[in-house]
Amino acid sequence: MHNLHAGGSCLDNLQRPLRDLRISVTDRCNLRCTYCMPDEVFGKNFVFLRHADLLSFEEIIRVARHCIALGVRKIRLSGGEPLLRHGIERLVEMLATLVDSNGKPIDLALTTNGTLLAKKARSLKDAGLARLNVSLDALDENIFHTMSGSNTSPALVLEGIAAAQACGLTPIKVNAVVKRGINESEILPLIRRFRHTGVIMRFIEYMDVGNTNGWRLDDVVTASEILSKINNEYPLRSLSPQVPGEVAKRWAFQDGSGEIGVISSVTQAFCHTCSRLRLSTDGKLYTCLFASEGTDLRTLLRTEPDDAQLQERITALWHNRADRYSQLRCAASVPSAKKIEMSYIGG
Ligand code: SAM
Ligand code: SF4
Ligand code: SF4
């Protein structure tokens, strides 16, 4: 029998419960952010997964149910760009009906680049989506073009955010990855834009995910640099975490104009509380964002295993989990293994 937590959830090798499931619903995207899917690699000759390779919604639901039985309470849809997946609202609707062992609905969220949100916010809300994160790295047209590797205007994302707010998909979190010398200058404009709006602005340290973004430590603007820049202009006070394992450190503006978050995945690793499992577009489970190997579930799902077999596969995977890549990176002892791309496991 595997380790079970007092709350009924499955514990890994470092005593961390399984709480979050992040599902990548497509490996495709309509942007080419330089830090995620650089155009030189994900250009027109790049071969994306075929439709038959993707997990169907029914297969996703089956995996989600087993994960919930093992302790998952929060599910986030991601990608690639999740709003590009045909019929995404139907998947949201199916996930929104799932409940935990106490009959409580699962906390269902989605991360999007916002470009299709103006069209889809209402149908997502109606389908039962609870929360939304929108990525937006700059307000300035040119800087946005550079960060997103596209000619898309940030105005389109702002429209999407407004549509989501109007239909009550709140509170919205807006995420910006900060790259030194590229969009550092946008930190304060983004803060000014979203203070007083109820939107929670969050800054993310640029991470060395995948093998294609040419990451260098020098390009990382650290959480403490970001915070002091903001604090100099708009004094902050720290807030306590709302839930254990929360990745963002939360801060409130002292003048009461709102809240922000900073995600310091590079300089202050949070592996010790990491309770997240990732399901890739083609049905592999990854126990860490920086993993090089996933555990294939699709073959098992398509050979009609009984539920006990599926549950056993997931339990064994979590039970053996000992990942703590970021902590080791901080200790500068990271092996230079091949890593999986973020667009494929959903960030
Ligand atoms: N396309 C959607 C979006 O951009 O929100 C969802 C998928 S994207 C992979 C999820 C999140 O990962 C985004 O907020 C993105 O900024 C973040 N991300 C991607 N590459 C990153 C990197 N190298 N470092 C830090 N965050 C990264
Ligand atoms: Fe696309 Fe999101 Fe990656 Fe940007 S961060 S390339 S929007 S998947
Ligand atoms: Fe979790 Fe891996 Fe990130 Fe550590 S490096 S917080 S274990 S995903």
C-alpha cells in the first residue's frame, strides 16, 4: 500500500501530497514568445502533434478523475494556447462537473495568452470556468511584438481581459515573464495599468525550461529586483499565502489599490511544497516542469485498462517522485539533461 496523507491524498518520496493537475490541451500556439516557442525552432516547418495523438476529452476526464481520487483539488488547463483547442468549452463543462470525495467541485482554472479571449470569455464562463490567468508581458506595442515573436497588438489581450472581467471571470491574474533588457521597462507601466482594477498583476522570473530558448542566468531579472522597483514607487506590504504550496509570493499596495504577486522560480525555489502533476497533450504524465521523461498513459488508456490499473500507474508514479530541479539549480548542481518543452506540458 502506498503512503497516504491524513487528508487522503497520495504522498511522494519527499512527503509532498498530490494536489494540482495541469493539463496541456494543445501543443500549438498563435504566438511565438521567444522564451517559450521561439520562431527559429517552432517555425513553419515544425511538426506539431496530429489530432489522433492528442488525448480526447473523454480520456482527459478519465485521467482527471483518477487524479482527484488521489488528492487533486485544482485543475488548470494550459498549452500551447488552450483556446485554440477545438471545443475547449465542452472540456471545461465536463471538468466543471467533477467533485472531490466530499462532493466539493474542483477548482478549475485556465491560462491563456488572451488573444482569443474577447470571443470566448462568455462561453467559458457559461461552461463553468472559475478562474483565469492571462499572460501579458508588455503594454508597449514594439516590446510586446519582441516578447511574443508576433505582430499581435497587446490591445487585443487587453480587450480579452476586459471581456473576461465583464462576464465575472474574476479575479483575473495577469502574468508577465520578465527578461532583462527586453521588457524590464514594462514592469511599472503594467503595475499602473492594473492598480485599482481588481486584476492581480504577477511577475515571473524567466526560467530555463526546455532546450530552445537559449536561457542565460544573466537574462533573469530577479524577484527581489522586481519588487524593489515596484516598492520604490508604490510601497508594498507582504501578504500571507492563501493556500499551502502557492507559487507566487503575494504583496499588497500600502495605499489599498490592490495586490500583486512575484514568482521566483529561479532565485527562491519552491520545490519543497510542489504538489503539481502535469499531463501533456499526448497523454504523458510529468512529475516536474524540468523532467526529461514522461510516463505514457495514452497507450494504457487506448488498450482499455481497468480503472485499478490506471490508478495504480498514477499512484506508483507519484509515490516514486523525488523531483526538485529548481532547488538543485539554486545549489548549482543541475545535470544538463534534455528537458521537455513548456508548450508541450503547459508551463
Ligand atoms: N499560451 C498560454 C499563455 O501564454 O498563457 C498558456 C501556456 S504558457 C506555456 C503558460 C505560462 O508559462 C505563461 O504565463 C508563460 O508566460 C509561461 N512561460 C513560458 N515560458 C516561460 C519561461 N521560459 N519562463 C517563465 N515562464 C514561462
Ligand atoms: Fe504561446 Fe503561451 Fe508559449 Fe507564448 S507562452 S508561445 S503564448 S504557449
Ligand atoms: Fe516543482 Fe519541479 Fe518546479 Fe521544483 S522544479 S517547483 S519540483 S516543477
